[in-house]
Amino acid sequence: MKSILATALLIIMLQPMYKQESKNSFPKRKIPVASNLIVITIDGFRWQEVFSGADPTIINSEKFTPDTSTTKLLYWDASVDERRKKLLPFFWNVIAKKGQLLGNRQYDNKVNVANLYSLSYPGYNEMFTGIADISITSNRKLKNSNINVFEYLQSKKDFKDSIAIFSSWDVFPYILNTDRNNLPVNSGYENLESSSVQQQIINAVQSEAIYDKTATRHDQLTFLTAKEYIQHYKPRLTYISLGETDEFAHQGRYDLYLQQAAQVDKMIGELWNWVQTTPGYKNNTTFIITTDHGRGSKPSKWTSHGEFITGSSQTWFAILGPGITPLGEIKEKQQYYQQQLAQTIAHVLGENFSQAEAAPLSLR
């Protein structure tokens, strides 16, 4: 079955860009003349791997890494600088030179969640509403009563029909409360209506070839759907939520966790290359990349996260784009919170999200 998925995705990659207008559940808009923003989250991806690469204890544990020799050939080096480049080459060859990386706690540069629970729903609520709501305690599919920055921007003339959201995890329609605001969210294994050959293949894979459907869609399908839409409709604000790193971590598979992180790094690099070679987006688009929560900092606890697991509140930010001073890895003593993301999104796009309870990040 995996070979069917691989074949179908290869066909998608080889398809030429279509010229025909397609019907889509998202509205169409022209290329904007103002700045664009793409927000990407990598669910449950630890700061330790971002800044230090593969953990030396976990990668050598057969309990978490069944084929330690192959995994080490792919992701290990005695030098921290080299092994983090092996795992995340786009982060460390591009963002570290042209953007900023926040959250390396070895330099007392800290990013944390402000919510009490260090779980996904509370984390995403915090990021996009700017409120650490103590009443949101779990990942249950409950409609969020808090106003999020996407619906706030959607109400503005400059952003009408200019926002697109794609998530691997199928809880996002509840987190963003699409019943209230009709935000354009493609989530989980939901097909995206389109006349394009590429999207029809993606839909077919989702509907027929995937036999192990869970609450989280394969990230590559989420990414391809998002990229296909961005190429055709040119939204001004796009959010892409990827989830398989968290899935593999909960399964206790460090090898697959690393593999997926490397794949996500490649996806982000591919999207950045497209942005930088496309009129209207080139030198006019900011990327903000982050995560919803940390994980246990001890090797024995890395698979889990929550309010009673040390390290779960520890996160990070990566920022790249025009107007972002290329400071690379920030080594100053600082404290940031995920709660600041909502106002940062608005700030980057020239707006003020007054509902947020935290100031934007300082984008020097």
C-alpha cells in the first residue's frame, strides 16, 4: 500500500502546472501587492533537535531507534553544528544565515508555552488567539469560543478571500471554530474540490489508497494540497500545520521522528524556493515556523508531553523573510512565549490584533 502512495505522489510531482481555472472550496484572489505570510507548525518537535540535532542517548537506544546504525549514518555526527545540519539542512544553511532562530536554551534564550497544559489544542489556541485559556484543558473536539487572528484578518478588506489553512490534524476546524467564522480550512483526510489533475490524484490517494487513516493525515499530503492551492490561488496568508513528528514520538519511534523532521525541513525548503522564484511572493513573503509544545527533556520521557512532564512547555521560533534582520541563531538571554504569535502574525501583515494578550515578537 505504501508503494501505491509513493507512486501516486510521484505522479503528482511530475504533473505540469495546469492553466485551466479550477473550482475550489477556497475563494480565488489576485496576487497581492502587499506582504505575504506563511506560518508553519511542526507538531511536538523539540527544541533539542532543532538546535542540537539527534540526541546522542536516544539515537543509540534500540528501544527508540531499532536500526541505530542506519539512523546514525543519516543523522549523527560528533559535532553539534554538523549533526543539526544533517537533520535540518534548510534551517541551518538558509534560516540561520538569512533569518532568526529563537529558543536555544543552552544560551538562556527561551521560548515557552504560556498555557498550563502543554498539549496541542491548548497550544494552538494560545498561538492563534493570543490567550492562554485555562478552560481549554485537553484535545477534545470542542468549538473554541475565543476569536483567532485568522478570522480577525478575514474581516478586513485587504484579507477577504486571502487566507488559506491546511492541517494534518483533524481537530483544527474546532480549534479555529469554522462553524462560527467559515474560515477556509482543509483538515485531516478531507478532500479539496478541484478540477486539477494534481489535486484529484491527492484526493484519490486520501480516499482510496490510505488504509491506516487516523486523526492525522500524512504530512506530505497536507503539504502537497497546500502547495497546489498556493500556486494557483496565491493567498496572502497561509497556515500549514504538520503533525507526524508528534505521532511518531508518541509511538516511541525516534528514527521515524527524525526522518519526518528531515522530510518537513525539505518541504519547507521546497516551498521557500518556490516563493523566491515566483513574482508577487519573491522577496515579499515572511515564513514563521514553530511548534505547539515541547516534549519530555529526559531521554526516557521524550515520547510524552503534558503539564507534569519536564520540558513540555519548551518551544522555539524560526523566522525568515523581508525586513527580518539576519541574526541567525539568537544567543542572547531572552524569554518569549507562543502566546506572542497571534499578534506577530497581525503585526507582520500591518494589522493590530487587539484581542491578543501578548505583544508581538520583536522582529529586529
